[in-house]
Amino acid sequence: MKEQATRKRLRNWAVNLGMGLGGIALALLLVQGLIAVFPRVLPRFLRPDPYTQRSPRPDDIEVVYTAGDGDLFVAQPGSVAPPPDPEEVLTQFGLSFDEDGFRRPIVEADSYSIVTLGDSFTDDGHQPVPWPDVLADELNVPVRNLGFQGYGPEDYAAVMSRYGTDEGHDWVIVGYFEGNDFITSIVDDREGFTLPGVARQALMAARGEYTTRDYGEGPWKYPVDMKLGNRTVPLSLFEFYLWFLNGEPEVYENSLELAALGDHLASIKADAGDACVLLAYFPAKAHVYFPYIEDPAAQASVLSGAHELTLDADNRVEAVLAPTTGEEIIDRLDNQSMVVSALAEDLGIHFVDVTGPLEQAAERGEETYYVYDTHWNAYGHEIAGRAVADHVRSHPECSSQTP
């Protein structure tokens, strides 16, 4: 009798164990299926890296971007002090291009509900995950990156006409960089649109033929200290971009450049068909960080060669030498954004200004641009991608696939 009771208990235990293990296995299968269908339920650091899951191509290149490779050593040679360690590796990754010469997106697909246009802030060849890939990750939809370094608004329209009309899109997003997109809306002596594949080959061929490092002999103007939150952070600014924010609203409003920008955006909108068009406004580093220069001597040094925007006899924008105070230039920093936002509204184009989220990061003491470069670091791209994603989510009427 005792043995029978023991055998019965063992059978019950085995049945319960089997049911428990079966339940665990079923739960794991359900979780695995959920992750397969909705990969964003996992934190980003636990998700598989899509870049490592795709096959390499013969023309892939290995990018090793160091502190000494910052573009400010080229843009302002001799004014930026050498980094403590010029060989410090900031990013290292494999960069791959599609058959048209654009960088391959983080998730490739047969069709894309979102395409992005822009310059080096969108293409960004020294950043492994630029904002269009952040956008794809945030919305869990494939996004094709049609940005290319050195392009301007006229090129964005040409890219849209050539590469953006083959399929139906929900969104066409223009990454507008305030540092030079306004002034390059008109390009004198333009020889025509250069195909990205051709331009990319020329850039690759020239990679080893020049150096970006020209430190000069000092004394150096940059970096200057910025008071961010409870931290003091050294940063270098490109003054050209600052001067092209130093204008009154009527200068932008009455310029031929604004009219040309409107024409390019109207062309993009026409080619977009039923897709919604969004202009994502990207600020220059000086826009975000100039107000954080607390030392009067450092601020005076930055403004020692100040230029102010005006219009020439043909209503073309030009920058002329003009004494400018820190208060004056801070008061004018948002003028271009205000004018471009009004233009987008007139054209029926959506508008999102990434300046605010980047300024909030600066207030928290966070850096979103590289010290020696005009471009965003990984965190800057993440903030931009999220800001754009938030706008897309807030307009479900435009989206057939995006949640």
C-alpha cells in the first residue's frame, strides 16, 4: 500500500513536471514569435545587430574615424588645437553602398515606405547608425537613405526625381541643414547633377591623397569651454555656420535663396505624389552651443571676425563684416528656422525642428556633436531620429505601414 502511494506521488510529480516544462517551452516559443514579429519589444542593446547579419559586398569599406580626422581642421585650418590624442578612434565600422551609390540602410527591403533626402548629416560616412536608421528602428519599418555628402536643396530635388518616384511611399523626409542649405539653394556655375555613384567613386579614389590634419602652430582659437549643466566641455565651432544665422527675418524672407528653396521643395512635393513630405530642420553646432560660452573673453574671441547677413543689389544673401554682440546673435539664432518653417507651411509640407531636443540635451550637460567636427555623434543622430519618428507617429493619416 505504501509502495502504491509512493508510485502515485511520483507519477503526479512527473506529470506536473512535464506540464511545467511544456508550459515553459510554449512560453519561450511565444516570446520568440513575439520578438520575431515585434523586435522592438527588446531593449536596443539586446536586439541583433542588423549590420552584422547581412552579407558583405566587394566594394565595402572599413571606416576608422579618429579625433584627428575632424572636419574643422580642414574648415578652419590653424585655428583648432590638436586633440590630446589625434589617433583616438571614435567610430570604426563597415560602410556599404547600394547599386546607386547611396549607403545601404540598416534594414533592406524590396520597397520602402519612407525615403530620406539630405547631405552629410543624413549620409554621415563616419557614423555607423545615422538618423534614418534610427528612424527605421524606432518605427520598425524599412527606410531608404538617399542622402549624400555635399549635396544641397537642388540636389535633393534631383535625387527625388531620379530615385524617389519608383514606388509608393508614405513619407518623403528632407533633412535640411541650416548651416549651408539656405545659401546653397542657389549654386552659381553649377555643372549639373553628379550621380551619387560617380561622386562616391571619386571620393573613394581620393581617400588617400589628402590629409585632414592642419593644426598650425598656435595660439589656437578653439576649442572653447562651454558650461553644460554641471560640466565644462571644450567644443570647436565653425564660424561660417554661425554667421549665416546672424540675420534678421526680413533678410531671409526677401532673398532669392528662399524663393529657390521653395522651388526645390515644391518639386520634391510634386514628385512625392500622395506621400506626405516632411522637412526635418537640423541646427548647426553653433546654434545649440554658442549660448553656453560663459567666459566673455572666449565669446569675444569667437565674435572677433563676426559677419552679419544682408542682401546685395540682386537680393542675394551675403555676409558682411559687422560688429556683433553675443546677445544680438543669440536673439537671431532661430530666425532662419522661423522663416523656413513658414515656407514649409505655405507649401503644405510638414515641419519638425530638431533644435529643441538638442538644446534640451545641452541643458542636461550632454554632448550631441563631436568636439572637432561639425557633425553629430551617435547621440545626436539618436535624438534626431527619435524627433522625426515622433512626428511621423503623430500623423497616422500619412502612414499605411508605420505604427
